[in-house]
Amino acid sequence: MGAAEAEPAAAPVEAAAEEEPLLGALDVVLLAVLLAGAIWWLMRSRRQRAEAAAAAAAAPKSYSIQPTALGAQPSDQSFVKKLRSSGRSLVVFYGSQTGTGEEFAGRLAKEGIRYRLKGMVADPEECDMEELTSLKEISNSLAVFCLATYGEGDPTDNAMEFYEWLQNGDPDLAGLNYAVFGLGNKTYEHYNEVAKYVDRRLEELGATRVYELGLGDDDANIEDDFITWKDKFWPAVCEHFGIEATGEDVSVRQYRLTENPEVAPDRVYCGEVARLHSLKNQRAPFDAKNPFLAKIIVNRELHKAGDRSCMHIEFDIEGSKMRYDSGDHLAVYPTNNEQLVNRIGELLGVDLDIIFTLTNTDEDSSKKHPFPCPCSYRTALTHYLDITSNPRTHVLKELGEYAKDPKEQEKLKSMASTSPEGKQLYNQWIIQDNRNIVHILEDLPSCKPALDHLCELLPRLQARYYSISSSPKVYANTVHVTAVLVEYETPTGRINKGVATSWLKQKQPSEPDFPLAPIYIRRSQFRLPTRHQTPIIMIGPGTGLAPFRGFIQERHIAKEEGKPVGDSILYFGCRKKSEDFIYQEELEEYVKKGVLTMHTAFSRDQPNKVYVTHLLEKNMDEIWRVIGENNGHLYVCGDAKNMARDVHNIVLKVVQEKGSMSEAEALTYVKKMEAQKRYSADVWS
């Protein structure tokens, strides 16, 4: 090209071609070299891709969950876009671990129409929460947050990313109108910590609080707390936006019924949590939406005598690729009692084997069905719906529309109202008398709700969590749990049974047909110290012993391997040594081997009751030696309401007296222990 390029730009092409060839000999050689190089590079790239694909196919598959960046979500996660396109201005976000937060969010969104605020429920995990900065662009927009606090003051799984975004980010939320309602439990130290933080942080970032923070206490009556807050929240919203209630009835069905849909039998759900046929065609990884169907290979009684029952159950997880650590929790998906399910069918006169689908009438909602559909009514009542808990007031309000007897209708409407008399009646007739939906239908015989409407109203049946009572270092392919059978008589003379424990009690293994249960592992922060030399104190009366059985197994293995192991001190209590001293032989063997120091309190083996808290008060020097002088760890597992609180007060007393500190200094010391994970609690109410 060099000779041709040397020609004057104005020279005609034809003239240049006549004067000399377009390509000289050198040009041809260079072009050939370049072409050969390009062909070589292309062939090499193809070969490398083929080799990489072959290697990937040959390699064993591994599974991992990658974190999702809040700002990198697809456009269909735009809640602002959904609000705009559907003419809405109210969005209610929920952070829910058991479904109550989601239920409250749904009720608020539904009621918004009465106040000219068409609402939408949203899961923060499925939304681009950075859009809160642009929500103000929608007229009269309002964001409400129904947030539960879980564990040691942590957000729920689905609210974790939003919570971290608020902690680490610095968005400008000026112009955002908001309100927060928290769901917590006063027996826990970090009562409603998530809601308190979000409420405070949103204000710090410039948002406008439309109504004061609401705090629901599940240890008392969270339904009453919610209703009380809600009844003052709406007037505050009206005042803020200068709007008035329309008085419209909000008893509008959220889901549309289709019975006997034209669907093949193999497309009907039979109890799967999410993916169709997931219980037949099992695929890792296993989690809350994809549980592993585990064999129950051991189910034995731990109590030696008495009228109570405590089960030791072993689940086979071989081949599941599930891993656990001592201190983690096992989640179990139970099914409802068959007699209760059939009783609902009898009371309502419905064939429970009819296949049906409930479809959300809100086309913009990400939640198309309240539970996996299509399925039979029997499947819904057995696997998906909670039919044993006390129904909330909004359920009673809807039931009132079906009662034909005026007195029964008035009773239901009164309990659903916010009047003092109605609240008192609800508390007595539903909460104190412990009535579930079956009992209500039995005691109010004129109330015959449409079963599909009842299925829409009842909350989802939740997984039950148990502290794992084994160590993977000893039992890599099995997970053990320790569970007390729940069974008691109610004030109305009925026998109520725990959904999960009564279901598990029936699952007695016999080769070769082992019973099955859907399970998954839930990670915990309840962990042994990383150094075996660190001394530990474990306080676990009753089934609070469960996680410590795994801890002790792990310390025993370390000692057997010749590693230096610090003191392992257990405080255990039960009613009678001869009746409910669970794992007695195991524990006494560990004591003989020098692995364990054990202090026991048998409350009813002497005239004056003795509890583990009494033993702790006697051994204050030992406690300080571990947690004060040797930087050891202290663990508590069991009842949150009384035992764990009493232990906390004793620890404060030990630090103050034995550490020669003031009350304020002792409190700071204990809080530092908690922050360092040297004081850990796995408690329940």
C-alpha cells in the first residue's frame, strides 16, 4: 500500500492503477503473515474453550450462594415502577422470619384503599431499595416497614441486605415519608432492635416520620399491639397528607378461586415448599425453599419415668451435601394432624380432595399465590396452613360475615373490633382459652366460611427449629435433636398437641422403611471458642442441654487427639434425677474421663426446690475464674423469660463483686463479652 498511498490525493484512481500495481510483493508477504497469524489465534482460542468445557464437565459440581449487590438488580425489581404503573402510592415492606410481619404488612396495604392510598406489599430482598431515594417523586407516597427482630438483635434473612445498606450507605432520603412497626419479644435482651434502628436511621438520612415507631411484643399480645398502633397510625397519615377516610369496606378478596383447573395430575403440588416434585427429585443445595427429605434412623425416649416425654431423634443427611456445626439449628417442616384437617372438612361440608388454585388479583404483586398452587384442599390444610395457632382479629372479622346466628356474628365482630370490650373478649375467648380455627368453627356452628376464603386468611405453617445436639466431628452424616413432646389440656377441656413434636413422635423407624422428614440447616452464631484451651461454662437446664451435648462431644474428641483442652463446666437441671435426667450416662462418662465438670440441680428431689441459678450463686468464684481471670466463654440455652434473665443478673453480680467493679462498669464488661461472642445465648420463650 506504500506506493499507492504516496500518490497525490487528487489523482484519479484509474491513473494510479495504470502507473503501478495496487499491491507490491512486500505487501503480499505482509498480508499473508497477518492472515496466517489470525487463523492460528482463532484455532487456539477454540481449542482452549473446548478444553475448558471438557474440564468443567468432568469436574464435580459445587454449589455456592453469591451475595447480590443492592444496586445491581434487574429492572423488574423496581417497586417505584410498579407503583407508578398501577397508580399506587403506598408500599409496605416486611422483614419476616415466621410470617407475622408479612401478614401485618398485607393488612396495612389492604386497608390503604380506605384512605385513598392504594397499597402494595413488598419483600425488600426482591426490591432495589436504593429507589427509596426517588419514591418522593410519586405524589402522597408513603413507605411503611413491618420489621421483626430475630436472634441476637438481628434482622430477618429477607431484610438483611436492606439493613446493611442503611448501615453502610449514606443515601439522601429527604422527601421520603415513612413509618415503622416492629415485631419483637420482651423476654429477649435486644427487644425490637431492628425496628428501632431503622426508624432512627431513616430520620438521620433525611426521611420524614409520619407516625411514631410501633413496638409489638410477642410475649404479651402482639395482635393487640399492632391494632392499637394501626388505629392511631391511619389518622396521623390522613393529617399528614390532608386526606380523609373514604369509609369503603376493605373486606376485599385478595385471591381469585379456580376449582378443578384443567391441569395434569403431575402438575399438582403435594406438599412441596416451592419447586414442584422437589421432594421426589431432590437436588442440592438444600435450604428453606428446598428442604432435604431425611430418613429418621433413631427416635428414642430419653425420660426414664413420669408422664412427660422427651425424644432423641437422629436424621440421616448422608449424600445431601449439607454441613453443620455444633450450635446450629435444624429446621423441620411438620404436617398438621390428620384428624384436625378432616374435622375442618366435616364442619364446612367440603370434599377436601378437590383441586384448586388461588391467584392474586393484584397482577403487579410478586406473590402470585398464597402457597404452592394448584393443590388439593387436603394438601393446603395439611402442609401449607397453620390451623393450630390462635387466629388474629382480621380473620375473625372475615368469619363474622359467614355467621348466620346474630349472636355469633356479633361475638366475632366484637372480637375483631378495637373497643376495650372487644379486645378483652378476644384475649379471653381466643388467647386465654387457647382456641384455634377448628375450635372456633365447633363453638360457633352457624359460621360456615368458604374454605377457599379460609385458606386465604390462615397464615402459613412454619418450619420448627431445634438446637442441634450433636457434633459433626463425631456424627458427620447424622444430625441429632432433643425435643420435648408438647401436649396439654386447654381451659375448654380440649387436648392441644404441638404440631411438630406430636408428628415426630409418630415417626418410629423400622428397617428397611425409615420415616422421612423435610429438613434444612439454619446457621447460628452459637459457637465454641476457636481455641480448645479456652475454658467454657455451659448453662442448660432441660432440653437447653441440647447444643452442649455437641460442644462436649467436640471437646472430648480434641482431648482424645492429645490437644490441650480448657475446663468444660456444665450446669444442668431437671425435675427428678430418676425421671428426666436426659443423657445421664453419657454425661457421667465424660466426667469420669476428665472431659467435663458437672453441676446438677434436681428441683423436686428435695422439699425446697433447687434450680441451676441457685448453683450459680454458690459458685461465683468459679464463674469469675473462667470469665474474668481466664478470658473464658459463657453459654446459656433454654427459657428466655425467666432462666436466661436470672442468669444474666447473676453474671452481672459476679462481675461486680468478684471483679471489684461498679454496677455501670460490670454492665459495660458484660456487654463487651457479648460483643466478643464470649457470652452467648440460644434461648426461646
